[in-house]
Amino acid sequence: MKPETISFFERVYKVARQIPYGRVTSYGAIAKYLGAARSARMVGYAMNVSHSKDVPAHRVVNRSGLLTGKHHFQGTNLMQQLLESEGIVVEDNQVKNFTELYWDPSRELPE
């Protein structure tokens, strides 16, 4: 990976570590907060390789609340199980009450 890619991933991880317990955010919200609004897919790539970096990647879902990254977790339903252990209800691979649980780093973190 290029150094700028690694740097971007580290910035993504820094934001992801701020997601409160029992809340979720989206790939796009993290990208937008980092000033790279069209880089939601890169945020997804960062989440896919974050599992050994103490990053709560299970709290990052797509803009509709779907667990699109679930196949990057070990075990059949690990992403869902991690969310449910935090009190988040998941039905049909989607966070129920997504709007209420949504955490927007642009509103919650200093610029």
C-alpha cells in the first residue's frame, strides 16, 4: 500500500474508535468527516483490514444501516453478534432504529 493510503486508513481508524458504544455510523459519514466525501469505499477497505487494530469496525455500516461488511468478520454472524451485545437490534442484516442510533462524526467530533 502507498504511504498516503496507510495514512488515510489510520485517520479512518481514529474516527472509528470514537464511535460510542451502542451507536453506529456509515462509511460515507466517516469519509465526509475526513474531507473525502467520495471515499466511502476506501473507508470500507480500511474497515475490512482493521480487525487486528482495536477498531470497532462492527459499528460502521452502509448509509441504510445494512451490515455490508459482515463477511469480513470471522464467524458467520460475528458483526451482528457484536452489535447485539451492545444492545443494537439487527433484523435481516440491517440495524433496526438506524436513524436513532446513527452517530455523525461531523456533528460529534471537533474539526
